[in-house]
Amino acid sequence: MMTRVDPITAAEAISGPRKRAIVIGAGLGGLAAAMRLGAKGYAVTVFDRLDMPGGRGSSISQDGHRFDLGPTIITVPQVYEDLWAACGRNFHDDVTLKPMDPFYEIRWPDGSSLKARQSTEAMEAEIQRLAPGDLKGYRKFLKDAHRRYVVGFEGMVAKPMHKAWETIKVLPTFAMLRADQSILGLAKRRVKDKRLQMALSFHPLFIGGDPMNVTSMYALVSHLEKEYGVHYAMGGVQAIAQAMANVVAEQGGWLRLGETVDEILVTDGKVRGIRLDSGEVAHADIVVSNADAGHTYDHLMRNASKKRWTPAKLKSRRWSMGLFVWYFGTKGTAGEWPDVGHHTILSGPRYEGLLRDIFINGRLADDMSLYLHRPSLTDPSVAPKGDDTFYVLSPVPHLGHDNPVDWEAEAPRYKAKVLAELEKTMPGISRRITTEVVFTPETFRDRYLSPNGSGFSIEPRILQSAWFRPHNVSEEAEGLFLAGAGTHPGAGVPGVISSAEVLAKMVPMAPPMPVDAVPLKQAAE
């Protein structure tokens, strides 16, 4: 997909003179923005420093195994369907989703477990088995989740929130729903069993939030799962990213991979284009940054004056946790450990104490909770026949705390601790590992240019959400827009895809192509 052709000249040659748009970053949010802009008539060029589209949703292939590097769970397929429809296409023609049932299994150190299911009857049977005294409270929690879904997802996710009034007018409803209470606080109010409190409140970890401090509005995730299910994209999320890149190309857009944008050029308060680290300059009418919002304002706009997102302001923000992710392949294990499914959460002996160490104390604890992904059970393309592909993820402190972890020294020791935990679930696995890749917060900092090596940009606390988050239409320069995890509505695949929908509501349609413009194909004839 990489090309050295001048993207503006090439785009105009294909489809005549059009308004020019540059997208920085081919992550899912950037690709969604490029698709939306292409549908609005812009000549779009996407720049990304990686060698394939997808950003954190890309993959690495090694020794016959494909490791999906980032998101693995697909919820709310509707956001993809709407995106494709906006481009005159059908999502399901390009991507195959496979529903998961159960969604995932949570295991606790005492040997107990819970399988999350979409069916109300099946899920209530799980609650009855695990904590029969909490069934009534669980039903109340589901009602709480639905009310928060109506307000927080249907009412806000795809809506521009750059005007303070849009946030102010929902405050009475937020007060009624006790949005000031944490998601863990809500779970404690509804159920008494500690394990069930964890099972109902851990979801914000998948978008970088501390369940003890992020708003109870995130209970809406439980409703999203129940309403839309949990799916796996055959070929991994990389397959979705490639399908998005294909749509951009079919619209006449261009992807320039393996190229790093070093600066957003601003003159008299208006964006003029970008400069690559090679020194090359590309001009555009609008620029969309899918880079982390912190990197956008702290580095890409380092030479532009800023009113709100100054270095001091960014430093004062709370950032999402870091991630230790170990990707590995095993030989001849396809039929082994039949009780270990596609998605498994291995809860550690502490919940709240571990959260405090990760988010507040910035301390790398000896104990851990792990997310284990085994896609080879569902997708034979990820591993050689008879083998398995895994990844195991542990939330860890980001690099912005006092005395940050030296991961160059600590990674081998921490990996050994993770392996010891995996041996309890999959005995003998240490002897079957044949290939591996390890990502630490330092990898996220260097590969994705993520401030503090955080996994999900700015933490989604209530005063760092909606209007309080970096806006989709930049406050700092005319013609600059933001997409992705660092802007509204936030991290998570539905969030970053929806950020492009928000952006599209604020970017005007490009003027129609002049009637005398001659497309390249027609000229060649």
C-alpha cells in the first residue's frame, strides 16, 4: 500500500480537482475518518508510520502465527454497518463476524468461574450458580445499564460535544443516574458477592479506565453486550482495518505507509498541511489527526500557539494505564486445554488493591489479573494446523508515574511471573512455546507515540470526558480535527469509529467536482 507518488497530484489526476484532506494515522479512527471524508467528496491522503493499516488494531506475522496486536472483541456491529452505509457499501460484504457464546469466561483463584452469555436465561443461570443471593440485584443492575445506555450511548456517543452547553444540559440526567458514582460503586450497591462486583465493573479496563473512579455510566457496556452480542472478526481486527483501507482506495484516496508525520503546519491560526520527518511538505484544506491527542498537541503542534491544550494542561491529565502484552505461539496444542476458550479473564487475588497499584500508586505489583486470547479456536488462519496462537495481557502502570518501571530490565522477570500464572490454567504450556513477541508500555510509547506509554490515551474519568476531552473540532487551529481514542467519545473500538461520525457532522461537504474535470481513466481512453 505504500507509495512515493505525490498524493495530491495523484488524487487530482484520478478524480479532478477536489478539496484536499490529510489524515494522520491509519488506526481505526483515522481510517473511519478517511472513509467519511471520501464520502463527502474530499481527496484524502492517509499517512502512517507503520507498514500496514490498523494502528493498534494491526498485526504481526511470525513463524506461521498471526498476532493481532490490539482489540480482539467486536461489539456494536452497527457502528461499522453505518460507516459502510455512509460510503454506499455493505459492511458484511467485506468482513465476516462470528458471534461468541459464551462471550468470555472469568476465573477466580478459588476455582470459581462465570461465563458471560447473551441469553437472559443463560446469564441468570450463571448468576444463580455463582451468587444466588444476588440474582435480584443483578436484574436491577441490568436496568441501570439500560438507562445509562439510552443517555450515554444513544444520546451522546455520536453527537458533537465541543460546545459546553451540550454537556451542561445532560447534567440533571447524570445527577439522577448518579453518574458521580463509580462503576464499582454501582456494582457494590446492587450485588454483595465480591466476585460478581468485579464481573460487573471491570469493563472500563478495556478502554483504559479505573473501575474505582470512572463514572457508573460505563455500566452501559453490560447492555451493549446483551443487546448486540460479542463477535470476532475472521482474520482479526486487521481484516477490518484492511477492508477500511480498501474502501479509502476505492474512493480515490491514498495511503502512504511507513512515513511519519513530524509536524502539523499552522499559519495565522489555520492549518495548511503537514511536514514529514523526511522534510517533505504536503498541503491540505483540512487535517485530521488520529495520533494520540497528547502527541498531537505536544509534538505535532509544538510550534503553534495553543490556548487550551498546553504542555502543562496535558501533563495535568490522568492517563490510562499501560499494558504488558505477551504474544506467543505453541506447537501441537490445538486439542489441549479444552476448557480454555477464545476469551478468558484470569482474575488475581486482589481487585481494588491491584487497581490502586496500577492507577494511583504507579507500582508494578507481584500479583496480576490477566486477559487471555486464544483466537486459534475460532480462526484457523492465525496459526499453523495443529498449533495455537495466544496473547496474554496484564494491565500495568503507565510511564508517567514517579519512578516508572524500567521495562528493559523488568520485562523478562514479569514475563516469568505471567508464565507461572498461565501454567496454573494450562499445565505444560511453557514447554510448547515456539515463538513470541512482547510489548510493554515502552513499546506503546515508541511504536504508537503514546504519551506515557499509556494503552488508551487520556483516562475516561467524568471530568475528562465529553466537553472536557480534546474536541473533535480542534480548539487550537481552524481546519484541524481529531479522531480516535483521545477525543470524544473515547477509547474502545465503537468509540474510535464513532469519533469519525462526530467529525463528519462538523466537516462541510466538499464542493462538487467541476463538470469539465476529466478523470484519469476517461482521459486514458
